Amino acid sequence: MYWLSRLWKQLPVQAVLLVFTLIWSYPFIWIISSSFKSQSEMFLGGINIIPKEPTFDNFIRAWDLANFYQFFFNSVIVTVSVVLIVLVITSMAGYALGRGNMPGKKIIMTLLVVSMFLPKGFTILPLFELIVGLGFNNTLMGVILAESGPSKIVSILLFIGYFSSLPKEMEESATIDGAGYFRMFFSIMLPLSKPILGTVTIFSFINAWNAFFVPLTFTLSKPSLRTLGVGMYNFFGTNSVDWTGLAAGACMSVIPIIIVFLFLQRYFIEGLAGSIKG
């Protein structure tokens, strides 16, 4: 009967945690429920989360009339490109700073940490001038370059922590076998860093998929190139707001994030644990 006594002691704590979980989850459940309701039912239904007459009209309206299919396609191109660029840049930077003995390494590390605290809008003007100078303004390439460039310091630090925790004997053995710097990185170090690759992929995917400020800035003259984060504003009219369409759009936009996280959650947990140990 020991387990029953233990369960009884934990019951109050479990009950309190359950209440907090329901309170925290209620807005998300309410959004999902509202995406299946009519506009009148959403406003008059109060806190009820079960639709009386479920409908898919909100999803159809969001996908077709609000151009969500076009924004979805743009988001896929931008997000996949940003994730690939970030993985290449941050892994190589993390390896160079985590394993190498380059001059000024401490200064570079200090500057990277300091730059973490700068707001994203702080560099938007020089970034805009650079993209315009390259001739990529109002193109998806401009959005990709602007989104993949700054504010990836956390990803670099994750790679630094992981690579610096690997034993030096691995590099020494590879050097004896004739492996050069790049072969050692691509054939040995990078495959070993799968947990960090998964973690950085999730972080980069979420940031790029939900990005608003950068895609809006670089697609001002071409609304057809906007991503989902910016496209959500199509539900805001001059005198009214399509709230149920907005709820349906929010539900559709979050599905890819959930799928990516489910596929990479094991690497995500291992990556965070490995970087902390490093």
C-alpha cells in the first residue's frame, strides 16, 4: 500500500499543477476551437470551447481568399533556405571558436555575447542598405539573407560548447590518419554534432517561420512575396477583423512547427544537455 500512500501525498500538488496547466493551455485550445466556429458563435459563445456547428469554412477562406497558399509557399522557401544557411555558418563558426586557437578569440567571443543583447531593429537600417545595394530588395533572396544573417549568436554558442567538450584524442587520431582541417570537420566533427544540429534547426525554423519585421521590411512593395507571419494581417480590414479566419490561419501556420519539433525533439533535448555539459 506504499504506492497508495505516496499517491495520496502527491495528490494536492498534482491537482494544483493540473489547474495551472489548464489555465496555460486554455488560450491555445480556444484558438483551435474558434477556428471551427462561425463569427457570431465565437463572440456570443463565451468561454465555451466546443463548437455547436463545426465548420471548415474558416480554413477554406483563409487558404483561398487570404492567399495563405502563396504565403505558405513563400514561408517554406524562406525557412528552409534560412535553416540551411544558419546551420552551415554557425557550425563552422562554432568549430573554429570551440576547437581552434585563433588570435583574438576571447575578443570575438565577448563581442558575440554583447551583440546578443542588441534589439533586432537596431541593425535594420544598415541591413536594408546592404540588401538594396546587392539588388535583392523586394525579393525572397533579400528576405532569406536578411533573416539568416544577424542574431544567430545562441546557435554559435551551442556549437562552441559542444565542440569544445569533445576529446582532443579524436582530432589527433584523425590527423595521424592524414585528415586535414576541412575533412576532419565535415567527416568527423559535424556528424557527431547531430544533437546541436537538431537544436539549431528547431530554433532557426521557429524564428524564420514566425518572422514578421524582416519579411515585412523587405517586401513592402511586393505583398505577394510575404510570408505567413506578415500575411496574417490580411485578416485585418479597414473597419472589421475576420477573427475566425485569423484563428484558422494561426492553426495552419503552427502545424509545420509542431511536425518539425516532433521529428527533432530527441536531438533537441540531447543538444541542450550536451551544450550545458560542454
